[in-house]
Amino acid sequence: MSEPLVVVGNGMAAARFVEELAQRALGRYAIAVVGEEPRLAYNRVLLSSVLAGDVSSADIELRPAEWWRDRGVTLRYGLPVTAVDPAQHVATLANGRELAFSRLVFATGSRPIRLPVPGADLPGVFTFREVSDVGTITRSAAPGTPVVVIGGGLLGLEAAYGLAKAGARVTVIHLMDRLMERQLDARAAAMLKRSLEIQGVNVLLEAETRRFVGSTQVKAVELADGRILPAALVVIAVGIKPNAELARAAGLAVNRGIVVDDCLDSTVSGIHALGECAEHRGQCYGLVEPAYEQARVLAARLAGSDTRYSGSVPATNLKVSGVNVFSAGDFLGTPGTEEIVLTDPGLGTYKKLVVADGRLVGVVLFGDAADGLWYLDLIRSGVVIERFRDDLAFGRALVERVAA
């Protein structure tokens, strides 16, 4: 008889985990995937494309319903788990129904952080995290509408790009001194700012929100320095926090996220966690690739392998506001590291490679990210690059041609 396995969460991490497990141990587990959002799992990275009108919400679905059915997966979406009882091995759904499990995987992702400032609950102030947010924002953002996006990280810039492309007049305000400070160095961030401004997006750095102005509807954003920015719509994208409350209530150890070891086991036997809700060796990854790596490891383990997860090299490989951007590893550099820089202002490209002890340890690419995954492989493998260091900045094709 198949072993009952419940996956709490129906996002990108859950979908990849089920795919990996089905490839390795189809039929070994009776899998039930339970999600809070009332739809099939979708590619959250493409939400800005839906906002811009480039694709529909149906286009970003990861797998059709028949794919899940063909793998024997029971899908229950739009019906969240409200409690998990590890002692009784039971997950309770919002309608009161109980699902028995021998193993359970938390893949509950993250929730957007809301700003604790006056007026944050006014109509017209939204977060940007789910497909439903896109619909709500789109209905409120007619062409010419003044919009303020709070947050110059990836999600905020993607929201700004989508809104600007749809015709809104967009201002991005960011607390830090550069955009995407977790993924870009100062030079690449400055190039991204210029690119956004060319597309008509106004960018204000080192700008702190004091309050949202309005009575029955948001009318403006007041900054800490007293500036008033008109806004018929505000999108808050200042960060995410792991969705770990359900796990905490179930008695699992939770710091920032659900604590897991190298086996992706929680502190309660038979319960695991992966993706944005998990905390491994003190780190929560808010990126897709680490979630996929964790999904591969956990699927392999549940299929009988002794595979371990030792952590991920943080990497970002995305198109931000229409520009290809890639970063990985120690891209800022630390004392003792060296930098190799290649830039072409005419083409709008920038490349910085960080080297330590004869090995590549970090990279930032802006404008041309075609070799990003190759550089990431060099970082992960720790291969000595001295014999082709002189050609490294010119990319994989030249290095391999010279080596041949």
C-alpha cells in the first residue's frame, strides 16, 4: 500500500518536489497537495508579465490538471490546512476534513511584509505576491494613473515595470542607496536605475515612507523628508517573511523559518520543509533555484537515497524591467579578493567577476547574462581558473575555444 504523504502548499517548490518524487518513486506515496490559493501551481516569477498584459494568468500555470492526475496526486487547492497534529499524523483542512499522513512536507512559501505606517489599510494600498493581487491592481491602474511602488527589490521593480508598460505613471521609492542591493553592486544598480528612468519610471533612493494620505481611498504617499507623492494606487513590495506560523503551532522549531537539517528534516520526525518557508543552517532563501535544489534532495531521500543538502550558492538569473541580470556568490567582494571588470556603456552591458585564491567566487552580469549559469558552475565547483583567467571575462565560448 502507498504511504500517505501530504504536501502543505501548492507553489513552485511543491510542484517541483512532486515532479522529482514522481520521477524517482512513482506509486510509492499517495500524495495529497493542499494549497491556499484557489488555482493550480503557477510561475510566480512571471507575475509582472501578467501585470503588463504580456501573458495571461493561464499561461503561467506550471502543470495542467491532468499532469497531476496522471501521477496519482490528489489536489486540494483553495482549501488551506489550518492545523497539523504530528502526534496523530493528521492535517486538518479549513472545511474540517482531516488528512492522515505518514510524512508531511511544508512548502508554504512566504507572505509579503506590510509597512507599519499610518494609512496602510486604506483602499488602494496593495501588496504584490499572488495572481489575485495582479487582478486587483490591474483594475485600479488605468493608463495615466499615478502609482507609487514602495520597494526597489526584484518584486517591486517587476511591479513597476508591469504597471509602466500598462500605461501608469510610476514612481519607485526605495529605502536603500541603490536598487536591488542584495543582487547588484553599485555600478550595476546605477545602470538599472538609468534603464528604468528611460522607460519612464521615476526612481527615488534613500526615501522612507512616513504615511499614506487619504480618508476613504489612498491619495498620496508622504515621505519622511516631507515630500508628498500623489498616488491613486500604492504597491508595497518591501520584502517577504517565511510562512511558518502553521509549523510553529504544530510544535516544530521555527526561527525566521522552519528549521531543517541537511536531510531537510524538521525537528519533528516525519515532517520536512523546503523552499522559502525553510531555514537551513540559519539561512532562508527567497529564490527559486535553492527551492528546486531542496526539492531534488528531499525527493531523492524519500525515494531511498542518502543524498544531503549542504546549502545553495545564492544566484539571481532574471529579466528585471526588460533587462537581463545575473548575480551569484560573493559579488561584492571581500578583503583579499580581486575584481575583473568588463563594461560597454554603448551596449549597456557590465560584467564583474570576483576572484579569490585563483577561483571564481562571485559574479554580476548586467545586460548580457548568457554565460551566467556557466559562471555559477565555476563558483560551485571551485575549479582553479588561472589557466584561462585572461579570457574569463569574454565568456564560455572563447574559453572553450582556446582550451581546445
